[in-house]
Amino acid sequence: MKELPVISKYRGSNRVLLLFAPERNHPSYVEATRSLTDQLERVREKDVTVLSVFSSGRLYENRERIEGADVNALRRHFRAQRNDFTAVLLDEEGQEVLRQSKQLDLPGVLGQIRPSRAVPEQPRRATRH
């Protein structure tokens, strides 16, 4: 399957959480953004970039609008219906690792994320006996 330009720019560096919703005031989207705000530090620690995709054709990265993105191609690629809420988590290589419908289980999403390969392990302290 062809890789989408809007996704490929994160490849190798970030995980992507795609939130597909009919509109900003969709109840599942509102609850998802509330959860993301409440757990923002944890989301950042996991190197997650949030992309919000609306049926209006608008796309946002962490609340900043992205111009010129093919939203319909994103919906087709990830099989997200225009009138439904769908959350899709992509790993650092752009592969889908988790899909949720109706409601976002953010702790479940964050629990699926393994430590980044880019982060070096912390040296272990010598223990005294």
C-alpha cells in the first residue's frame, strides 16, 4: 500500500495517533481531546503526534491546521467512515498497531507503545552491598 506524505514525515521518529471524527464537537472526539489534555505529559514522553481528521476535509496536527493534505486519501487508507469516530495508532514505522472505534481508551493506547529505540538506555547504578 502506498505511504501517505502526511504520515511519512513522522516515519522513524514519532508515533502517530490519528483521530477521525465527523466534527470537533462529536462527543467521542471531545472526550478524546480531554483525555489527551489530561495526560499530555505522558503522550509527549511516548513521542506521540496527534493528527485530527474531520469530515469537513480539515486536518490538524496537535491543534495546528495542516494545509494541502488529502484527507479523503487518509480516510480511505485507514478505512475510517466519515460519520464515525475512529482512533488509529501508528508505530514509528507508520504501521497500524491499534484501532479503536466509538471511544478512545488512551491508557490502552499508551500501554501499547514500547519504549523508543531512539532513546538510549540509562546506565545502571552500581549497587553497594
